[in-house]
Amino acid sequence: ELNASAEAKQAGYTFELKAEDDGGDPKQAVNAANSLVGDADVVAVNGHFNSGCSIPASTVYQKEDLAMITVSTNPALTDTGLDNVSRITARDDSQGPFAAKLVKQQGYSRVCVVDDSTTYGQGLATEFVKAFKADGGLVLSENRVQPKDVDFSALVTKIKESKPQAIYYAGAHTEGALFGKQLRQAGVKVPIIGGEMIYTPDYIKLCGDSSEGDIATALGLPIEQQAKGPEFLEKYKKRYNKEPEAYDTYSYDITMIIGQAVMNAKSTRRADVKEAVRAIKYSGVTGDVSFDKKGDNAQQVISAYIVKNGAWAPLEN
């Protein structure tokens, strides 16, 4: 679509994708970043996904004036003040308090907290705990699992003894779903409330029927409520024959913003594109996008979903 646009054709630009896989690993992310900066044709980066990857990679890009636009949510990413880093989604220090308020609104005042030891998970859990305690909530325990863990029996036993009303989980959907499944098998029938990484059909598939009633907060609005969400949804399903996932509209907008920045700058010089990204005012699928002096999006929108009849549905408050 970008290459088919009249503006790109008139400017004589052809955009191509160069993809690297960071594997969700910070060291591999640095290797991927070095590969990208080493290619003179790369003008900007759509990524990374995990905060733990985005933070170390960002400094690699900074040295080469390479702009990166990301969906990573840890506040430290933009608080460092790098002028090449921009974030299209809300921050954890917005999402954590939102989740804390939501948990209290659902009538839960006694919770256990679990994170997955990643930069993302720890950051989100920290912000949730801070806000939940400030609102009078009782955190019975703060716990940590490791990426790729599959046996949560010891943690399940500990939580069962605490008798929480709910569990706040900050981490990836794989460990979260397995943990939730084992929790319910042990007779702990309380809801799991998590961040946007569990907001995927795969979480429900892995967790099974026991995921019913679980809640996820997600950055931005439901796709049906996004500015051009219904149009995107229709085109996406026609092209891929499946539903888009949580970040697909954001990734689309990032790509189009990079293209627009190149055309606004009338240049493929990295430093020029970097400046044009920060100055952008873009109306995309997800809504209006503009970046503040830190690189955060002025639009800090968060919504919530609940597993209902085996699928994620917007949570009515």
C-alpha cells in the first residue's frame, strides 16, 4: 500500500522490508540491531517487540542516527532521552495504574502478583503494585517465574495457601496460560488479570476452558473502535484469512509513519528520517499519532478485555 501511494510514486521511492529475528533475547536483539545498522539501505526500524530487546538495541541504533518506532512499553525506553526512539503505544506506568484501578473496580482487594522476569514483566508488575497499594489494595505476595518455565507447582501451592481474590500476571502468554491452567487444576478458581501480552487467542487455546473470566488490559482501543479499525480488519481478514492480533494495527501504522517520514524529509539520510519521525503528525488506523520530546505518543489509550464464551470480548465497566 505504501509503494502504491501516489506520494511514494511521485517521490520515486520504493520501500522494502528487511526482517531480523531477535528471538525475544536481548543479546540476539543487539546482533539483529548491528545487522540492520550495517545495511546502508535501512532507513528506520519497526521494532522491537519486547522492552528487554528494545532497550539494548536502541543504543546501537542511536550511534548510527537510525530511528526506531516500537510498541515496547517499559518507561525506561524513552526516559533515557535518546532522540531516535519513539513509542506508538501507552507506557507501563500508564497501564499498571489502569490495571490496578480495574482490579479494584471488579471488587478484588487481595491479590498475588506474578511476573515473568523480563524487563517488560517486571516493569508492569512494579507499576501495578505501586498503584494497587496506593489505592488501599493488599498484595499478598510478589512472585517471579522464568521464561520457558513449564512447571509451576511450587508457585501454585504458595498462592493457593494465600487465598487471593485474583492474580495479577505480567508477562508472556505462554507461561501465563500454563500457569493459569495448573492453578485451576489445583482448585484455585480466581481470575487472572494480565497485560496485553496475554491478549491473544493463543492464551485461551493454551489455558483452555479455565481461562473463562480472565481479563487483559491492552494498549489502545478495541480494533472495532480504532479510527480506521473496521476497514483494516476487513482488509486483513481478506488477505490472511484470520483475525489480526493485538499489535497488528500498531505495526501497520509504524510502517506507514516511517514511509511518511521519508517523504516528509525528502531524504533517505538516516538523521533526516529520524528528525522527521519525531516531528510527525499522522492519522492512522489506531488514531492520531504524534511524539513528545521523550518520544512517547501523545495518545495514551488503554482498554480491557475479558474471556467470554471462549473468546476475548471488550470488558464493559
